[in-house]
Amino acid sequence: MFDFSTPVDRHGTWCTQWDYVADRFGAADLLPFTISDMDFATAPCIIDAVSKRLAHGVFGYSRWKNDEFLGAVSH
């Protein structure tokens, strides 16, 4: 289970949802409910998987039609 209850302060991180409210609406004191951005941390298992792939160092085309991939994205 992952913690979806602890918010992450995204201000000052080039976050469209929070850092550019005035640019989009002309006022900075609004709550931006117009964008589906996440205000919680990425799950550790996702960070680990991306880190493992980055450590591999090769980013060519991958074969997607395999049981592991299809199982990860199925409903």
C-alpha cells in the first residue's frame, strides 16, 4: 500500500499547477483545480524500476508484446 495522504509541496519546482496560477488566471491566490497534477510522491517501487532502467544505460526500442509488459498494463 502506498501513502496517498501525505501531500508534497510542489511550489518552486516549475510545477504548472502551482507555480503558474497567475500566468494562467491573472491572480496568484487561487486554488488550481484545472490540471490533473499529482501532489503526492512517486511510489518507491516506481522509482526503483526507473532507476534500474536508467542504470542499464541503453534506451533503444523495446519489444512491448510480451507477457511481463502486458500483465503490467492490463486491467
